[in-house]
Amino acid sequence: MKKFFALLCLSIIVCIILFQSSCSGPVPAPTITTDSTAKKEMSHGDMVARGKYLVTVAGCNDCHSPKIMTAQGPVPDTTKLLSGHPANSPLPSMYKNALKPGDWILLGPDLTSAVGPWGISFTANLTPDTATGLGAWTDDVFIKTLRTGKHLGQSGGRDILPPMPWPDFAAATDEDLKAIFAYLKALPAISNKVPAPVPPTEVAKMK
Ligand code: HEC
């Protein structure tokens, strides 16, 4: 009788184990989406916001925005953001020493021009004004310009002059460059015809 009872207990335990494993079955592996292409397309508003963030942290305003002087030094003039070196503003006294490699400088009062062995360069108007800014540019022209360092992204064109740090921005993804361009295109258009660069030979003649 004892033996029968023990056998009964054993068969009940085996039944419970079999029943449990048939119910739960193998645990399915959790589905983790690692595919980045599954990311949602950014809306235009998201692109502009991302572009504004990138322009801010990349310091485009440092060189491309006219400044106002404050107790903390020059800060971007928010009414003229990214409109480039102001046309017709007089150049400060010329520092011919800056033509020597190593002595280049950003020029005051608002740091939108620079003099060095390349002559004088003036920062471009990045607002969407068609005649004087980036109004007629496409995503493609913008990306080519920052990737190749050629003026207007033209393969046979002149090199973009220092101190424009295009090799840094060339490392950005297409997505980020498009976001930067979307932000620039969303700025108020400001008409400001930036002067052409002055070659070093001309700078040497300046007083
Ligand atoms: C250290 C100064 C400096 C900073 C920072 C800077 N730029 Fe420039 N940028 C320049 C100068 C100077 C030029 C004009 C170069 C020339 O005439 O060849 C220029 C020219 C350009 C041009 C016109 C290129 C062409 O086809 O002639 C674009 C577009 C541009 N910058 C975009 C940007 C953007 C976007 C940022 C920030 C992500 C930026 N720059 C940050 C100095 C700067």
C-alpha cells in the first residue's frame, strides 16, 4: 500500500511538470529593434529645431553674425543673425603682420572678417536672401560646399578661405547638414552684399 501511494505521488508530480512545460512553452526572445532605418522621418519643424541647435553649438554665429558690444564682450546681434560681414563697414586699421603665417587674426569690431596669409576673408551671408544670401541654394549645393571646401560647391571653383572651418563640418552626417540648411532657410532674409575677398597682394598695399 505504501509503495502504491509513493507511485501515485510520483506520477502526480510528473503530470504537474509535464502540464506546466506544455502550458508555458519556450520563452520567446524579446524583440529589440536595432535597425536605425526604422527611425521616424523628422518633420520640417524638427529639422529646423535640430539645425538651430547645431548652428548654436558649432559656433556659426561667432563668425557669421554681426555683434553688439556688451560688458561680456561682443555678442551676436539677434536682429541680424548670420547675415555675414556687414557691407560697407569700414575695416579696422590693417595689421600687415597678419600676412605672415601664424599671425592671422579675426578683425574687429564684430569678428566677421579675418586677415592672414590668404588676404582678407569676409563671412558669407547665410540668411535666405536670394540676391545676397543662400536663397537660391539647394540642399545639394550646401552639402557639397561644406564637404569639398569649394566656393558654392562647384568642383572647379575657388577654395573657401580660412578661417571657415569647413573640414570640421564635412564630418557631419547628411541629415545634420540638411537640418542646418533647413534652419538657415527659415531665418528672416537679410539683404547684405558681403564684399569679395581681398588678395594678400592688395592687403600688402593697404595703409
Ligand atoms: C571661424 C569663423 C567661421 C565659423 C565658426 C564659421 N564660418 Fe562659415 N565662413 C567663414 C568665412 C571667413 C567665410 C568666407 C570664406 C570665403 O570667402 O572663401 C565663410 C563662408 C561660409 C559659407 C559660404 C561658402 C562659399 O560657398 O563661399 C558657408 C555656406 C558657411 N560659411 C557656412 C557656415 C556654417 C553653417 C557654420 C557653422 C556650422 C560656419 N560657416 C561657421 C568663417 C566661419
